[in-house]
Amino acid sequence: MAILKIDEVSTEGGVTQLVVEGEIDLDTVSTLRAKLEELKQRGACRLVLDFGETRYVNSSALAVLVKFAETFREQGGGIALARVSPRVKLVFEMLGLLVFFKFFDSVEAAKAAFPAGAQG
């Protein structure tokens, strides 16, 4: 069975950083959905997901990410992805989602992609 750990590392400048570690599949996607829903309920809408330790994602994981990315965008924010491995990025590519998400080599670059002073 896959294991998924999501840690909320910080919220600074209105940007919430999550470290996503493990595998996101049918067994663990509910953990991702619940965390994103919790953040939405708290009013967060600008997220950086650090995928540096994410070994696997499937289409159900990407469906959840797309849904919340759209929701957060409507609230003036979005989801930026940092440190995505080539293996995981390939899944985004195969599903035609490279243009839907912004990918960054570092968490700092992902945070900087959000306009300064915006709230979320």
C-alpha cells in the first residue's frame, strides 16, 4: 500500500508551502484532497507544493490538483509545483497538463511566482 505524507511547512507572504512525500494514488489521493480542502476552508488560495520527495502520481491525483488549482485561481491564487522529478512530470505531460501548471526548480522560485502583496 502506498504511503503519503503532507506537511504544511510555512505560510509567509500569503503563500502556503506544503511538502508532499511518497505516492499519490487511489489509496492516498483522499489525503491530498482533504488537505487541500482544509486549506481552502481556511481561506488559503496560494500554494506551493514541494514534490521533491514525491515518487509517484496517477491520474486521480492530477484530477484533484486540477480541481483545486481552478478553485484557487478563481480566488486570485493558484498552485505552483516545485522540485518535480522527471518521472512525476512525465505523468503531467502524458495527460496534457504541462500548460495547466507552473513548474519550478526550487520552492523559492515557486513562491516568487505569486505577485507580491496579494492576499490568500
